[in-house]
Amino acid sequence: MKKILFAAVAAMAITGCSQNEEIEKAAQPVEIGFGTIVKTTTRAVVTNKANLGDFKVHSYITGATYDGTALGNAYMNGVLYKTSDNLTWTKDAGDTKTYYWPSASDKSVQFFAYPSTLVTDFSAPATGYPSFTYTVATTAADQKDLVVAHEQNKTATSEGVNNGSLTLGFKHILSRINFAYVPGASDLTYTVSAIKIADITGGKAKYSFDAANGQWDLTDGTSQEYAYTVKQSSTLVTDKNYYLLGDESASLMLLPQDVTSKVITVTYESKDASDVIVFSGNKTVTLPANSKWEVGQNVLYILTLPAGGTEMTVVPAVSDWGNTDDKENDAK
């Protein structure tokens, strides 16, 4: 898994009376700093080193291992890190305080971070983990690749901390959906004009940091139909038998969910060498049982388009973002 590492220059500050007491005992306090990691992908609007932008950090001092109970008062309460070039990040000039790692051996720090332009209502409950709400846009052009960072039980000597600087591992928390096709007849020319997937839960949802990849609550979501932006390639994918149906900006960024029995509709035309239309219209395929979009997952639906009246089939190729290889799973 390839990762991009870049430094975020960070001079930190202290807030919260009860948590400050843990810091004042340090004989040689170590200042908290940050670096960041974002998994790489190929799509232009996917969040990576080149376009992460400004982000905010919340942190909480807890026992050596946080057990999911009260986090207490925030130590860093939405501290903003800004960039003008996506090469270096500095703490907002309005925050003049300095944050230090706790020296007590029975204390650690819980960190939560997110893009400042996409999340506005981060909150921590009386018990449990923080959460926020997010609304997925209805069109692919307006959808964003949402990333967050969650670093647990960190101290100045933890793995991932170098001279007081913690590497924040930003991860993708939506599901990325794309489409490709296999010609059902090699002697025909296929032109795909539209793809849509119906009855998908979209709109507003709540994300919580309380699992390895966090989890989404879709209670407030609404049923949506999403249209894919088709830009058909005329070249086979290297070492594959399919053609991509979208370029780097086509991906749908959708809420992770169970998509069993959801229907994909493809509008296309097939012609023979004499330019005679063999088929023109819509084909549908229903996703099989146990079909799920997971947090941070790439899903490429490979559609086999028949020449005429034959049933259309689909094979999903699934991978985590940042992996170079897709794993194809049969869908019957």
C-alpha cells in the first residue's frame, strides 16, 4: 500500500483547565506536532497530498487506553491547520497557545481530525466517541472525497510519533463507485450513453469514530437515484478484458451501505461492422445478496453488455483505496 507522507508544521496550544494539570507536571515538556498521510488514488477529486487543504484537530487526554467512556474536556478543541500550497500546514495564527504531550505514564491522547471545509458540527458525547453529520451531494460533480484521521492512545513515545510530531493517518470514509464494461460480442461496437443506480440511501448521515474504520448511521438518509458520468474509453485496461466507462473525475462518492437487490440500469447501443443497429435501449442488473459498500472501499462494477436480448451480468472488483490491485468477485 503506497502512502504519501508530508510534514505539517505545527506549533500547538493548550486549552481546558482539567487537562492542563497533567501537562504542568512535565519536567521537560514535549510539544505536539503533526505530519499527515493520505492514501493515494488516481481520481483528480480524490483527497490526497495535493488537495487535502485545511484541517481541524480535536484531542483529549485520557487514561493509558481509552475504554469508550467519557473523553472529558477537549485538550485541542478544533485547532485549525491551514495551507496555501498543500505542501506545508501551519496552525492558525489566531491560536497562540502551545500544546504538549502529557508526561504521566498512565495518560495518553486521543486525536480526531477532518477537513475544515467539509465538517462543521463535530461533537463529543458524554460517553463514547465523537461524531459529525455529513450530506452527500446528489450529483457526482458535486460529491467530495471525505477523509478523517483517528489516532488512539498516543504518547510522545508511541509508534508514529517522531520528536513529538504525530503522523495523522487520514483515511477515506465513503465508498467509491465506478463502472466498466465487457463487450458481449467482439464483432460489435458498443456505445454506452447512461448508467444509473436506484434506491440508494443518500443525503444526510452521521459518522462516528467508534470502530476501526468508524461507522455510519443512515437513519436520516433518503432514497436517491445516482447517475454516473459516462466517458467511455476505447482502450482495454492493461492486462484486463474490460473498458472503463468513466475517467478520473467520474467516481460516485456514496455512503457505505448494504446494496443487496439494488438495480443498475445501463443505456447503450450496439452496431455491427455495417453500422446496423443490433440493440438500442436499456438493460438492468440486480445486485446479489450480501452486496455491501464498505467504508473506504473501491468498487468497480464490470458489466457484460449483451449484443441483443441476452441478460446483462455484473462482476464487482473490490479493493481498499490505495491498493493497486482489484479483487474480482463473482456476482450471480
